[in-house]
Amino acid sequence: MADRSEETRDLFAALFLSMGYEVKTVTTGTKALAWAPLFRPHAIFTAIHLPDQNGFELCAALRRMPQTANVLIVAITGHLARDCAQRARAAGFDHYLVKPVKLEAILATMGPWAAEPAAR
């Protein structure tokens, strides 16, 4: 999870940890790009507004990396604007969730991983 808000990062981390997932949180897109190839995540949840770059740039960069090209990438944002959702799709996001995000929406984005953490 990449988000500038410590509260959001902690909330998502607690959720995924309680489901049995290994979790890594970062505060910037630069850190996400450095850590993702090492961590080799199955899913990446990121904010659109990060301190050093926007989530669109981060997602596009992650899609160019062989280790994360096919990873599930989900945008978490407070913006419902239609153009943001279109930009998210163009950047390579699989899902675009608007805060406040319901647990059911998060689980729906994860597909089979949400039901069977051991299958990660």
C-alpha cells in the first residue's frame, strides 16, 4: 500500500494482515518502485496523490517493470471525477476505488486471493 496518509496505510495493512497476507507499506511512489521488484507483490493498492509523484505515473512505471507488469493494481482515491477514472484505466490500474471504500469493494478487487490467502 502506497499512501501519504499513515492512517490509511495502517488501516489497509491491518486489514490485509488480519486476512493472512504479508504486507509492505510505503509513503511515496519512489519507495514503491524501489520495493515492488524485491517484494514481488500479488496486489498493489495506491493513492493517486503521493508526495513525490501521482498514482498514474506510479502505475504506469509499475506496468513497465517485468516483476509487476501483471500485478493487480488498485487506485484508492477521494476523487470521483470521471476523467480521473479514465486516466486510471489508461495508466494501467485494474480498479479505481473512491473513499470511503467499503470492505466488500476491496475484497471484490482481489478476486480469488481474498477468499484464499494461502493461494497467494
